[in-house]
Amino acid sequence: MDPNREAVNRALSLIAELDLPHPSGALLASFVNEALHPVVAARYVNDKVSAGDVQSLVSDWIYIVESVTNGRIPPPPDATEQLEIRARDGNRCCITGKTGTARDPLIVVPVLPVPSGWVADNPRIFEMLGVFFSPPYRDWWLSYVRAPERMLHYYSHWLVQKSAAQAFAQGLVKLERQQPSMIEYKVEFVHIGPERPIEIKGPYPLLGDHSRAGILTVDARFIGTQARLARSIRYVKIAKSIAPQILPRKPGELVLPAMNTRKPSSGRSLHWAWLSPLFGHVKSLINFIGRGFVSSLRILPRSARSVTYDALRKIGEMIYGRDDPSLFVQRLPFELFLKYRGTANLARNEFNALRMVQQRTCIPAPKPLDVIPNGDDSYLLTTRLPGVPLWLCQEVMSDADCDAIVTQLKDYLSQLRDIPQTVNPEAPICNTLGEACRDHRIRGGDPIGPFADEAAFSQCLRFSDEPSRRGHKIVFTHADLNPRNILVDQVALPDGTTGWRVTGIVDWETAGFYPEYWDYTKALFEGFRWKPRYIKMVHRVFEEFGDYSRELDVEKRSWEAGDGI
């Protein structure tokens, strides 16, 4: 491996081992990864950690980032310059490529505020800026900060939609320069938190002179700086909500613990507050009546129900849109959810798995309402659960929230493992109906089994004769317990605050009875997709049930050999 890359990896490993309050570790990792020369930043972090300066390191980096987000607005261009900037940028948003609307107009704004705090008489800040940007890049910035009025407005301002400007300022989107060009960029979304990405017309904006009148273009250093800081901007915003103790403090300032309490309502909102419960009751009543009507359709023939569900699906698309066109799932009116174009045995198995979970556990899972097994055009109708996938929210949770979610998941897994295998005693490794298993991890999801014992099951896996593929209890298993299928939401807590908690576990189509390690290794399958924070949570959840490190080792070797890919 390249020595510089090794130095960076050592620094990132050191940051992870420090076990700092979230998002301190993520902030330091962003400082290293996004620096102009990551190896220089890595050595700087190593030196500071060795000297015991971790707290000041985090605090100084937050100060640098906040100097941008809380910076002052530079002098605006005059009317003539604004017209020329609009012409230069083609009367389209430099980020989204769209024209303006009455609700979302095009505006001429500075690419970044002036980070006045960078010129404070603080040697640590001066040094850290040089480490992150390099001394020449830092000195260019400090020269601008001291006299922003000397900068030509064409270099520092651009034309963007109002919503795009807000997303850019919040670090939700960034533009990566396509080197060596100084005007070609790629739009990239910063996926930290549950916010939806803004809509763009195309991913490759061209920030040249569209007027061909020789108008000066935006200085790439402004856009490049935001791209390097975008992730840290997101993490600083998170820190303000969940970890204020890591923020820089002024002398004498008292830092209180994070509390996710609701903001006080205005007098006007209080005047109408009595209507909120009423609307909630009306909505619940409408959903109850709608669900009852849809459930009554089960007396109809399959063909009539299929037509009805297709109609509801189209209505759902019109109202809610489609989150992922590649997945055949759709939110419906009345808080319902439809899976369609699925295979018959997976639909039947999920319907039965949900029924078993409803009857034998307190796990929040969708309520199964109807299943239409019809080859590769099957339907499964369930209730819809509140919340969003864990993978979207894990970075905005406090450490206490993660602890609570780990506790919840331990309890849910214990309940699952207590469900007895009564469907096929002769072949205990099977799906919930006692039939063949189907798991995308094994042979592309083709049916296998059922199996009389673990040895027979292991013959379908690589390294089938490894000792770690023997001697396990057979337990009820979700078989796809990853952060896409764990729903979380902010809920009211007994102390009056709010916190993130598990609100649902979905996608039970491959559930069945498997060796006890299967949910653990499957939760880490495609681990390259998941954040280290989630992986740590998985380890903590399953340590309650045993040491499955040998099983994970052989599974990893199987994945690396192409098994299940």
C-alpha cells in the first residue's frame, strides 16, 4: 500500500479507537479525508492526539467550520454586475441547472460568506487552516477575509435557486471540480441525515461564461472550499443538537446537556393548538375506515383484487411519489403499503412470517392484510409503519439514542428466537411455512432445502466443512436485518424530551428458521455499504447471544470469494 495512504488509514483508525462523543470522530475523519493533502492532516492529528490535545483539536475544527456558516455577507454586486452574472450563468441555477419559479426564484448570491473568524489572533487556528488547505491556499483565503471588497464580484457570486442556495449553505450538496477543468463540476449529495436531496436537471453543471461575452467566471477556490467543508458543516449542525458539550465555548459560558425538546409555540399557534388532536383523530378515523374497506376486498376474486391494488398503487404514486423506481413497493392511501411483482413463495412466506410475529411477539412489524400469490406477479398488502430507514438517520442520533436502539433490538431478537419451530420438525432449517428457504445471499435467491440439519444446509455455502458451520441452535430469523429494514423515528420519551427509537422492522420475505448466527452475519453482509457506527451497533446487539466471530470470519471469506455477490 502507498505509504501516504497507510498514514491516513492509521490516523483514521486512531480516531475510531478514541471512542469520542458523536460526532467528534466523524468531524476529525472529515478533517483528514477532505484536506488538500490528507497525509499532512493525518500526521497533524497523530501529533495532537499524542500530545493529549484531542478536545482542542475537535473544538478548533468546529470553530473553523462555524466561521464559514456564521460568516458575514460580502459586499453585493451592483445592478449592472448582477445582470452580467445572470447572463454569464445562462439564466439557470449553477447547481440544479433549472430556471427559476415564483416559489423558488433565481438569486445572485455569494458562493460562501466571509469567514471573519479565521483572522482572529489564534496561532492554533492559523496552523490548522494551513494543514487543511496548505499554506498558499490558506493565505489566499486570509487575504480575501481581510479585504473582501477587493474581490471582483464575478469571482465570488453566482446565480442559483433560493432552495439550492440553502442546501449548499447547509452542506447538503456540493460541487466537485472535474480536474483539470476550472469550470466543469459534478453535483454530489452529502447523505448525512434524512433530508431528501434537491432535484437537479443534470449532474454536470458547466460554470463557464454562457453569454460568450468574456465575463469573468466564479473562482474555483470558493466552490472547492465548500466541497471540502460540506460534510463537516453537516456534522457541526448535528453536534449542536445532540452533543453541545463538544462545541467551542466562550469564557464563562455554561454548556447544558443536549435535550431534544420542542420549541415554544407562538401565541397564534397556541390559539389553534386544540385543532391538532382533532385533525389527528379525523385522520385516524379515515385510515381505519379505508383499511376496513380494503380488507373487505378479500372476499373478491384474485383478479378483481389485483385490479383494485393496481389502481391504489397508481393513486399512491400520484400522492406520495416513488422513493426508488427499482423496487416494486409503493405507499398507498390509508397508511397501507403494497409489494407487487414479487414471487409467489416469497409473498406467501412474508405474509406468514408477519402473522407469526404479530401473534407471538411485541415487535413492531407491518400487519399482513392480504396476499395474492400469482407466479412472478404476486401482491402483498400490509399496514405502513412510521419512521425512516436507520441508514438515513444513524449519523444524526446521539450516543444515548444508539444505546437505546441497541437495547430495543436485543429484546426483539430475543423474542424472535423464542418462536418455536413447529412447521417442519423433520427439516428444521426452512422458511416460515416449512418449505424451501430463499435468501439472496445463497445462490442468487434460488430455492434451497428444507434441510434436516445444519451440515446439510452448510453444503450450500462455501467452506462448508469449517467447524464454525456446525453445532448451532436453529432459531427464527429475519434473515435480512440491515439498516434499510430497521425503521426509526423521533418519539416522545417519559421525561418529556424526544429521542430516536425503533418504530418498525420490515421486509420479512426471506424469514425462516436458520442457524443462530445467520441474522448476525447477514446484518453485516454488504458491510462496505454501512457506516462504522452501524457496524458497532450490530456487534453490541449480538454479543448478548454469543460470540459469532468465527462464523463471521468464514462468511467474510465466502463473500470475498464471490459467494452471494
